[in-house]
Amino acid sequence: MPTSPFGYARKLIKNGAAKQNAAQTTPDKKLALHDIITLKESNTTAGHLTSTRPHLDILYEDSLILIANKPPGLPMHRTAEFEDNLVEVAQAYMIQRATPCKLYPINRLDRGTSGAVILAKSSSSAAIYGRQVKETGLNKLYLALVHGIPGENGVISEPLDGKASETRYKILLSGEESSLLAVTPISGRMHQIRRHLNVIGHPIVGDKRYNGGEMPELSGFALHSLRTSLILDESGELTVCAPLSEEMMILCTRKGIDRDLLLETVYQLV
């Protein structure tokens, strides 16, 4: 329902007009594969329904920020004259929805990385949340499909650019000469996860810059920002989870990781 007013879906849930698996639910209840959502029929709701997926996958929105699920291969800002980028795609969508505003990225992901990106709706909110990111970080959790199978979970503390750096990883699933890792960057160096995984001999699949090999069929590489947390002024901590792209799920299954097991493992993480 991309044309519905802000908060409309939450209102339907609270009024019992939207149910999850035929039962009452709550606005903060996460969805899982095969869940069925039913909506009470009304002319208003029917007028908002569309079979076309919006260009912008919004994970969370309030009056100050929105959090979008960036697809792999889409840059944050314009890097060529006629190239799409997340900020302009998001601003165009806000205009189409009749809520125009200028958007400011709070955190950034590499072009090839998918997942949660926070966009502020004003320069003042950008300053507020930008300061929070700088001071406390976002407690981010990434998923990385890497070449090879690490012997055990570990911590990588190789300095980067002459500065102390730390990345922690946990092995989730193994496939054919590849592994899916849950990765937590403790510091925030440029390309930290990509460089650190390359250092231990397990580069990210498709990351040609750091020895992950070239895969022309991929629009990015196999690194996804799954979980992001930040503090909201009014209601405390917010944790947002970004669904995996279909591209990454297909890649995992091609590497011998069962799709249903993958989805169940991710669901347990969130």
C-alpha cells in the first residue's frame, strides 16, 4: 500500500483489521516466510492496494528519519551522470508520495553491499543521528558469504590504515567450499569487513577488489547489513532488520546452502 498515509498499516493492525495467520497481532511483530496477512475489506484499503512493488523498500519511518533496504549494486550517491542512486531514488519516491523532503544519509554502505541505510529528513535530524553514530555506533550485524570454511569462530584485529581495528565473526552455515558468517564490526574503518575477511583467507564471494572473484551475474557482492540499532528520542532503542535480497539467497543455494535452513537461521538472528 505505497500510497497509504503514514501510520495507516499500524492503525489497521491496532483496530484488528489486519491479522497475521488469522490471529490478532501487534505492529512490532516480525513476519516470517509463509505468514499470511489478511486485511478487512474496505473501499479505503482497496484504494491503496497495488500489485507493483515500490522502488524504495522502507523498513521504518517517522517524522525525522526513514530506514531503507538498499539493494546490491546501487550506490548511495550519484557516481555517473545518468546512474541511479539511493538518495535520489528515495527523494523521488517521497515526491511521488506527496511527502517531499531532502534526505541526508546517516550511515553508508558500499555500492556492492545490501541492507539497512538510515536517511534523515532534515539537516537538523542528520546532525542529531550523525552524532549518535559517531559516538556509539549502530550495533550492526552483517551476513557475509565467504570462500572456504573457517576452522572456528573468531576475532580479527589486524590494524587497517595504521589504526586499531576489530571484526568479530561467527560461522552460521557451511556449503560447498563456502560459509555464511554473522559479522560484527567493532571499529568503523573503510571497507573493514571486506578487508579483514580477506586478511584471514576467506574473502567475500563476488568481491573482486579483495580477492573474492568476479561474478558478472551479481549486481554486488555477498555482504548484507542485516540488523541495525539506534536510539530514538521518544521511545528508546529501535532495532531494524533488512530482509536478504533474492540475489544473495540464490547465490547461497548455488553454493550448497539449503534455502529453508538459510531463512530459518536468519529469522533466529533477528
